[in-house]
Amino acid sequence: MGLLDKLSGWLCLRKKEVNVLCLGLDNSGKTTIINQLKPANTQAQEIVPTIGFNIEKFKSSSLSFTVFDMSGQSRYRNLWEHYYKDSHAIIFVIDSGDKLRMVVAKEELDTLFNHEDIRRKRIPILFFANKMDLHDAMSSVRVSQMLCLDNIKDKPWHICATNAVKGEGLKEGLDWLQGNMCLSFLGHV
């Protein structure tokens, strides 16, 4: 590999393949978000709850994503940890209209951050405060407060208000994630 090839790879000018975990409680909108991020001609017309996990692939301008869309049902959440080691980033989706289960989301987030395979990595984490179209949805600031996201000091993170059904807020989040993935790769040089 020549110097120019190495330089373009380091600067994310050449497509890099990344593994992204999409986590969150059931019914938060993970599959709908992943579906919206795919090219229009490959989007599913009907979204069904994920059982276990699904794998989706799509490309952005500088990254080739393999997204592991993990089921958020309580009986499947123990599967998440089997994918931590090989992940380069995490998308964590929150139903911002579900105030009652915000405590459960916080518990799952704490479990995630305390896992050895996540704790020792400085991977970017993108939070989607989803379902902002609902009348009683909490703002992304309020979701951030309830999940104590300001306590995350050892990983880059960002929260975006989203409406997955319409695709609102997803591009902003994906742009942030892409930029931080490139920075992450520069750090591994």
C-alpha cells in the first residue's frame, strides 16, 4: 500500500467498513431508523418488531455500514453483549414519549457502559431521542438529563431529536457519527 493510499484511508477518503450496534428498548423505533438510513430502493414497506437481531448494510459518503439491529425485548437484551467486542460505534434509540420506561432505558445504558468490552473502548455513541412527533414527547435535552448522558466522559456522544417515520433528524445524527468514526480511525493510526 502506497503512502497516498494510507493517507486517504486515514482521512476517511477511502470507504471503511464499520460495525454499528443499534440498541434500545423494544418499540423505540430502531428498525424504522435503520430502514430510513438505507437507500430508498432497498427500504422495507412494512416494519415488524425485530426478534433476535437483523443485519443491514448501507453506505454513506465515506463509510460502509454493517448495522446490527438488536431486538429490544427484555428476553433478547442479553444478546447485545455478544456484539460489543467487534463494534465500532453504537446507536442507542430512545422512545422520547415513553416516560415510564426511561428508567429501564437508563438501566440498560448503565449495563452497556459497565461491560468490559465497551468500558475499555472509546467508541462514538449516537443517541436518537425518537418519536418527537408525539404530543407528550420529551425534548432531547430532557431525555439527555433523564439518562444522565452528561456523565459520559470517556466516549464521544451526541443526541439528536428524531422522527424516524418521516426521517427527520437522522441525517444530522449520521453525519455526526460518520465524522466521529473518521476521527476514531485517525486515533487508531
